[in-house]
Amino acid sequence: MSSLQPVRGTRDLIGDEQRRHRHVIDTARHVSGLYGFEEWSTPIFEETRVFSRTLGETSDVVTKEMYTFTDRGGDSVTLRPEGTAAVCRALVSNGLTQSLPQKVFYAGPMFRYERPQKGRYRQFHQIGLELIGPAEPLADAEVIACGWQILSDLGIAKSVVLELNTLGDMDSRTAYRAALVDYFTRFATELSEDSKARLERNPLRILDSKDEGDRRIVADAPTIAGHLTPLAAGFYDSLRNSLTALGIPFVENPRIVRGLDYYNHTAFEFVTTELGAQGTVMGGGRYDGLVKQMGGPETPAVGWAAGIERLAMLVTALQAEAAPIAVIPAGEEAEGAAFGVLQKLRQAGIRAEMSYRGNMRRRMERANKLGARAAVILGAEEAARGVVQLKDLVSGDQREVARDVLVAAIRALPSAGADA
Ligand code: HAM
């Protein structure tokens, strides 16, 4: 058998990568809690129709990227490509549509059959927020503000720009759609094959085209600004005013349409130039029609999701783990007693390590290699007297300490490897 590798587009998270990953989730979990969001976990696969109709029949995700298969019972299921549709399904399934607002935080793997490259994977991970219930633009400002605080706490707010757009309400969209069809029809022969198809089914999608030729045509396409109803324009004004009042910088980008079809009014992305082509670290917007599509009542909602891998790549300063305490038996006969001391330290919340074999010198070398803060040394004689030698590996000082005050003595070491 040739050597086994992870499936293309998937990755193992080990060591520093896993630490960064966890740091992103911990930070987001903490900050979203300050804003009143509660964590939900939904299954990583759903009935295919949860996604197929709701994300947009012409979207890339649905047409090309879903991991869909028939299970052994003959049902069509799909590995979730995103979390929003799943959260709306869960809201309806759990009878929560009358218990609003629901403020949901989630973190977990998503699956899209995309062409892998830096920052783009087939199994990737998202953190996300969904604020379900309020129709007010203040809710949009709140989820953006929470996203901004997460990016700030991760230390990457300086590397990203918030790009903002409105997609208007239904009437604005209908008027804008007509204007786009008008415009793109004039270039119908020059558009890419994909965009020709989009012209009939979903002309807004053309604005998102990656094709060079399409992009030249898109550059002069009309923007939605001239087609907004007074209501939609007012909504957008109000959001911009809130963001300005909160001191959250943004630029307007009328070309943001987002890759999924469920959006109306607000659409936004936090983008960076530091990751090459895959520069969108967080994206979201308002999706007032999705809960109804899931079989629930008309329910407004707004949210975002962010790629953990992309955020993790931008995080520079990770808080170092506390240095461990090395427990070192002097001679084989003290090993059992040392193992007992090791357990006591861990139970007290102190990170501690003991090698599985080796003489004292070897074990001391290993302690230094681990970057241990201090060594706890005990031989048979110390064990019998109920004491240990505590050696500060930074200052080199060594002194005898009674076992029952060892935890306190370790905590008293200047910046010791102990949880306070
Ligand atoms: P999305 O724009 O499809 O939106 O994805 C959100 C973020 O997930 C992207 O900005 C990117 O950082 C990350 N991402 C997407 N695909 C990949 C990939 N293949 N590899 C690595 N990272 C990726 C959504 O998923 C919506 N559910 C967001 C939302 C929530 N809208 C409202 N609520």
C-alpha cells in the first residue's frame, strides 16, 4: 500500500496549528458570550434539502461544491457546507421560532469540494454568529461589532478592512435585477459561459464572477444605490450611522454580493491583503427569508461566519503555555512516591511532567529541554521523611520543602508554571 495521506484539501491540526485554532475559538466563544450569544452544535450532516434550495440553486456551493451522498437507508444527506441553514433548521426543528431573539454562536468543521489552495480547504472550520429575530439595523451593527471585537482581541483588526454593501429589500432587488439584465444583455456575446447562464437565472451572480473578461464588463455595471427603495436606503443609512458611532471603520463596496443567495439588505466582508487570493476572513449579512424557507414563520435574522484557518494564519502572538514543573525521582525506589507527587500537583492545577525512564542526569536534561520552571526531586530518604527538594531552574536555588506545602511553594515561585 502506498503511504497514507490525508484526503486532498483536508489537514491534520497538530502542535502550533492546533493551538492557534483553539485560540481563535476560545477568543470568539468568550467575546460572543459578552454579547449574549449562546453556543449551539448542530450535526455535521443534514438532509440535502436543508442546503440545496436555501443557499441558492445557482450558487457555486450548491452546483459544484457539496459533499452529497445517499446513505445506506437511501436518504440523500450532505456534509454541511456552512452553518446558517443548519442553525435555521435547528431553530424550527426545536420549536424555538416563538422564543426570539435567539443569539447563536457556533464553531466546527464545514465541507466544500473546492480547488484547494492556501487558505482554502475541503474540510475547513468556521466560527459563526446568528442573531435571529430582530429586524432592526441595530442587530446588524451588533453582530458586526462583535465580529470586530473578536478580530481586535485576536490582534488582527489592523490587518483587515470591513467592506460593506446593501443588497436592498425585495423591491430594490427586482428593480436592480432588471437594470442588470438590461446592462449585461448588451454584452451577452462577450460574457463567459457561466455568466451567460447566470444572466437568465441570477444576474446578480455575474458581479461575483472571477472571469477576467466578465470582470471588465462588471466594472461599469450599474450599482444598487440608484435602485434602493426609501425603506432599504433608510436601513442602510441607519447601519452606517451605528457603525460610525461605534468607531468601527468600514469602506463601502457595491460589488459585494456574497456567494450564497439568502441575503437581503446588509452584506459585509472583513478582508485582508495578507493571505493572497483567499483574503476574506469573515463574511455575512442579513437573511430575512431563510427561516421561512426552512418551514418556520417569517423571521428576520443576521449573522456572519469566519474561516478559522484564515484567522489562525493572521494571529501572531500566542500566549505561551505556563512552563511545567518536572518531577524527578532520585533512584528507582523513589519512582512510586514521585509519581504520587506528580499526581498531586496535577490535581492542584499545576502542569507537571515526569519522564518514564532514565537516571537523574537524563531526567534533568529532559526537564531543561521541556523548559521546566522548577524541578521537584525526591529520593527514598526524602520520600520517607515526607519532603522533596525544590530546585528553581531559573535561579538555580534549591531547598527542601515539606510535601504538604509543595503546591504553595511552587505557586510562590516568581511567574511559576501554576494556575493561580
Ligand atoms: P461564506 O462567505 O461562504 O459565508 O464563508 C464564511 C467564511 O468562511 C469565509 O469568509 C472564509 O473565511 C471561510 N471559508 C469559506 N470557504 C472556505 C474554504 N473552502 N476554506 C477555508 N475557509 C473557507 C457563510 O458560510 C455564511 N454561512 C456566513 C453567514 C452566517 N451569513 C449569515 N450568517
